[in-house]
Amino acid sequence: MKLGLIGERLGHSQSPAIHKRIFELLGIDGQYDLIEVERGGVEQALEELKRQGYTGVNVTIPYKRDVMPCLDDIAREAYVIGAVNTIYMTSQGDFGYNTDYHGFGRSLDHAGIDVQGKKCVILGTGGAARAILKCLADKKAASLTIVSRRIQDDTEFEKFAAGLRAELISYNELDEHRGDILVNCTPVGMYPNVEESPVLESVVVGYQAVVDLIYNPKTTKLLAWGAKHGAVTLNGMYMLVAQAVGAEEIWQERRIDSAVIEAISKEMEKQYEK
């Protein structure tokens, strides 16, 4: 099975290591390559990969939207999110999915974080924020509040948020919009800037759960504050592995036991323990 990751700059990707472990644990003869693609070359790259016998590819920045017109069909959640991170190449056509959406949902379930009827506050509008918002909406969160430093600069994101009945606010308004579950979708606090946090400690007080998509370090300052004040905490490692497993499930056309996610997450996390 030939698989890979397409993106512009891929030097520090964890994807090959994760997929290699999936192959080992499941006894699969597979390869997972890093495939750097120049701007404007996505469609040609996909055609060439299919000719070379690739079963599928993951897609990372900046091409998660660019690949969409190249596909024959797109899963509903990926279409609504407006981003594809997994492509399955078949004789019937090429199909797009968003496994960030499913990976985040699995990570919440694994941590025992139930968002139904809860007020959710999401920090940041970049990266996987769209997938996270769609997942929270589908899990029937009572409300979605998105905190952004650039409220007026992204009308497309505003339309997406409005479609989910989410409210956009600035960081200055955060104290007036307390919630039950806090999710950080920004890179603030990521290694090497481990002493930084997207919000002050006082903001974290009162939240039932604090989720940070960062996995390096294992415990960000934000998560440490959450734990200090009694919140359930969750970093981004389980989601990272779960979205990879989700892609493998699509390519292999079978369900993979959650024990595989658990095992790889624990192995990977050891790299980032303080």
C-alpha cells in the first residue's frame, strides 16, 4: 500500500512515524512518503501519484482547500468545513475527507469530555479550528464562541461561523463570555515558547474542561492552569494519532481498534514530556 502526505514544506512532520507504527501494529506492508508540492502543482501531483499506484494521501497546509476542486466527491463534513486532509484514490474516482473532524471527536470521547449542552469557547480561527467547530456543533454544544484577534479580517470565516450559529468575539470580550469547555486552536504555548499562553490564568478558572491542540510540550501552560483549577485537560496528541488512524480506516476500508490510537499516542507523547 503506497500512501503519503502532500504539502509545501514537510521537514518536521510526524506523519511518517505515526503511519509506520500503524503498519507495524496491524501487520501491513505499506509505505508513507513525504511529497512536497510547489504552489499551483496540486492537480498535476495528484494525477501523477495515482499513476504511480498510490492508494491515498493526506493533505496539509497550504493545500487543504486547493485539492477540493480536483476531487470527484467530498464527505459532507469536509465540504462544510471547507478543508480536505485525506484523499482516497480509487478506480471509481478520488474522494476527499476531513479526519481532523473525526480525530477531535474521538479525542473528546477518549477523555470523557461530553460537550452536549455545554458552552464552548474556541481560541483562534486558523489551523484545524474549522474542523473543531463543526465537530462541537455536531456534538450538540449549547453555544460556540470563537475568540479571534482579527475579527474583521476574515469574512469567509465569519460566514462559516454564522452557518454554525457561532459568535465571534475579541480577546478583550473574553471575560464576559465564560463557558464550560475551552479549546485552544492557536500555536501559542508551543515549543520552544513554552512559557506563553493564549490567555491569562484568570480566564481558565471555572472551566470544566480545557483542551489544547498543541502536543509539544505534553503539558502547556494553559493545560497546567486548567488542571490547577480542577478542569479535565486534554492535549493534541490523541487527536493527531486519531486523525491518522481515521485516514487509514478510509484507505483500508475497515475499523481500527481504539487500542491502536492509545498505544501510539502514549509512545509519541514520551518525546514531549518535560
